[in-house]
Amino acid sequence: MGDWEIGRLRLMAIERLQAEIEALSDEDFAQLRDWFLERDWERWDRQLEADVAEGKLDFLIEEARLAQARMAKRSELLSYDPAKNLLYLRLDERTQPVINRRLDEDIVLDLGSDEQIVGIEILDASNRVDLGRILGLIA
């Protein structure tokens, strides 16, 4: 039997199945649908497990790890103290002594030993900036 004949037999079998499914009562159709969906999810699970075992999804794990690292980095650079209503933006990762320069009543620049800005303190932050938006960046 050639490939063409095998293909034709498969098509005929599918057409017979479709006709039988169309003839089902609503109750039997619902039961078949539930059975079919369960088999479909089982196949999906097996395929997912195989893909994981073969390392095909390792890139997703790496992306999640990198995203987590980016979020951790953001929370290191931006912090909020609700008790003091103080928002701090760290611009330099190094720990160093700083000199405070007040720009106005609620804004203080932290200058490093090289006179570069290493941090910005925003006092009364809830009245100066959109904390919901900013804190959403580090949540």
C-alpha cells in the first residue's frame, strides 16, 4: 500500500469519526469533549516535560533569573522609607563618605569624594513624586 493510499484511508477514517461525532446527543458530545480535552492536556504535559528534560526551555529559566537580578538591582538603587517619607536614589554602587548639598527644602544631593553626585534624597517624598509609580519599579 502506497503513501497516497494510506493518506486516503486516514482521511476516510477521520471523516467517519466526524460524522459519528456530529450524530452524538448533546450529553454524549459533552462527555466526549471532556474526555478529549483531558487527553489533550495530558499530551501537552508530556510534551512540556520532554522539552524541559531536553533543555529546550532553559532559556526561559535564564530570562527569569536575569529579570530577578534586574529587579534586585533596582531595589538596591531606589529605596523608600515610609516612616521618614524619604525616597533615596543611589547613583553610585560604591560605599563612600558623602557630603550633603541641599538644593531646596526637600531635595538633598549626596556628593562623593570626587564631587560627583552619588545619591539624591527626596524628603517629604509622597508630596513631591508619584510614589505609586516609582515604587512599582522596585516591587
